[in-house]
Amino acid sequence: MRPLIAANWKMHGSPGWAEKPREFNVLFPQTERAGIDVLICPAFPFIADVSAKAVSRGILTGAQNCHTSESGAHTGEVSASMLVSVGASYVILGHSERRAAGEKNTDVKIKTETAITAGLTPVVCVGETLAQREGNQAIRVVTKQLEESCTDDSNDYVIAYEPVWAIGTGRVPTATDIMDMHETIRNTVGDTVRILYGGSVKPDNAAEILGLVNVNGVLVGGASLDMESFSQIARRALPSPAC
């Protein structure tokens, strides 16, 4: 399964960030990453410009959210088909920062189905809080999120496991914890869905994480804002040279 190295830029950036795909390609040329998918998800205003510079360099572009509806009186919202029209091919859904603002599993499921219908590949985020982890509820919480957030009619989506307590904190679960959760996710979604890990992914821990069973890529936050750092993480997805 091809690794997917995804950047979530969150609410960062400026028009000049449209040059970052070119910068990334200088650091990690397309010819050297034929077996890896690289995805950048900028803030809404910059999707079109980033996509225009990314597509010729073999880099995918995505969004960070979409609305449940395709059109209507939804001030400030953006539909899945609008995202496709400006060059997006992926969309992050159900991120913990969206869930913290009141988004529910049922909302994520509708968005997932709407995105797939529009031609986007959803990256559906799941993950437990620290209290849930310490209360031995992590597996139950994530399984419920999967069952209630993912569509039953398609396997054309990606799962990103992001323990809420690891996002932006520098804390990372143990390798065993990651493998146990990814095995649970694999048993729930099947063998054809890519499963990413996210949460304080950096160049110095990416190789270990990417080498774990059932880890098919990473969703990178802060470390994706700098192309030197992001390209180093992406390089960790290359297969080890044969002895």
C-alpha cells in the first residue's frame, strides 16, 4: 500500500505559501518519490494557488473541511464540489479541533458521503482524549467514531488516527499503543483503506512510526509548515535499501 504523507497547515499561511510545493520538490524531487503520495492541505483561500503549483510536481492538494450540503444558505461554508473546482482531491474531516467545536460523528459521516460523491477522498480523523486513554476507553471511543463517521457504501477514504492528547504537545504514544490502535482500525475498516498516524510527527520520530505494522502514512501538523522538515518526514517513507 502506497504511503500517504499529508500536511495539515491548519490556519497558517499567506499567498506566498503557494511556492512551498516548488520548495518541497527541490528538497525531495518527484523522481525520488515515485512510490509515495504527498498531500498538502492549506487553508481555504490558498487551495487554488497551491494546487496550481503542486500538480505539475506530483503533489496532491486537499482541504481541511467541507459542508454537509452541496449548496444553500450556509454563510461562511464551502461545499465539496467547490473544493474540487479549485483543485482539491482530498479533504480532512472530523479533525479533533472540529469535533471540539461541536462536530459530531453523524456530521462527519454525512460530510464523508458528500465528499466522495463530489470526487474527493476524505481523510477521516479519529482519536481519544487523554482522559479516555487513561480510563482505558481509547479502543471503545475510536471504534465508535469509526462506526458512526465512515460511510458504509465505499472504501474510498483514508483514516487518520490522531490521539487528541498528542496533537501539538510533543507527546507521542508508544509504538505498541500505535500498533494496537491501528490493528483495531484495520479490523474495522478492512484491508484496502490507508491508515495514517498523526500527532507530534517530526523528522526524528517519523521513521519509527512509518515502520509500524498497519501504519500507511502520517498526517503532519506543525512540522509540515517548514518544507525542510516536511520533506525529511516524507523521505522516511522510502523503503530501506536492500542489503
